[in-house]
Amino acid sequence: MRLLLASRNAKKLAELRRIEAFSGVEIIGLDDVAAYPEAPEDGATFEDNALLKAREAVRYTGLAAVADDSGIAVDALNGCPGIFSARWSGRHGDDAANNALLLAQLRDVPESRLTARFVAAAAYADPDGREVVVRGEMPGRLIREPRGEGGFGYDPLFVPDGSDLTAAELAPEQKDAISHRGKALRALAQQIAPYLR
């Protein structure tokens, strides 16, 4: 059984391969299949965008596919950046600019209101028309200065509940165990296990 992760992100691919429920399944990424035109992520929710990417992958490759969409939701900003997390500063994937803008927007917010959560939606679609979408969240709080060299995105600013370390300071296995994406992918794996035989 081959399963396509509709992403070019090597860290996401490695994370999916580490999930025990997917053992025995050959997991490949977009760099392992012929290139196809990727649709813009124009959904209104994380779930919409994840499902859009999974459907497109099936459409162009004929393979069962998993896709995710994730970001950070800051309570003091009414859930923003949300689905716009990767391009919050106007430049897609510019982590330093996104983090700097977020910190600037929160400058006058008291420490007690710096609560936030990482959110991930993971979607499965296959050539038989089956679709499953699940959601995972990692609650925590933001800090005023980045800490840590691991992870990506907003990880250096985010301290998960129950931890004193930022997500960027956690070992990959520690982060997988509590992360929004880890939760979503494990839940998805359980639901689609019957389809992966």
C-alpha cells in the first residue's frame, strides 16, 4: 500500500513515517510523484484546506492521499493568524517576519492573555471516494522572545501547556507526542486503518 502525503515538507513526511499506526504503509511525498498544479489554499477553515489538498493529490496521482493544514490561533487576536499563519506577514513561509509581526501585534497585551493553540486538520482521500477529516490541537501560551532551534514556524514563541520549554526546544519525539499535528495524524491513522490494507 502506498500513501501520498500531499506536502513537500520533509519534517512533516518524517513525522508521518514515525506514527506507528502507519507501519507497513509506504509513505511518499510530493517530491516522489510527477509534479502537478497545486490549487491555492482558499478554504475558510483548516479542514477545508486539508481536504482540498488531499482531493487534488488523488485527482492528479490516483493514489490515496493524506494532507494537513495547520497554524496558530491566538486568543487575544480572535483566533488569528489561523489559516493565514504561514503568510501572516505577507510573505509565505517567512518564519522570522511572521514571528516579528505577531510579537508586535501582541506588544500591549498582558502576559495573562497570551494564550494560544496550535491547530491542525488532517484529511484523507482515496480513489474510491472515501474521505476523512480530523482535527488536533495543542494549547499553550506565547512568550515575548523566541527560544530554541528546533521546529519551524511559531514554535520558538510557543510554550505548550504543561511544559516550560518552547515547541522549538522539545525533542522531535516529545513534540510528536503532544503536537496538534501528531494528535490529528494519529486520530486519522486510526480511522483510515481499514482502508490501508
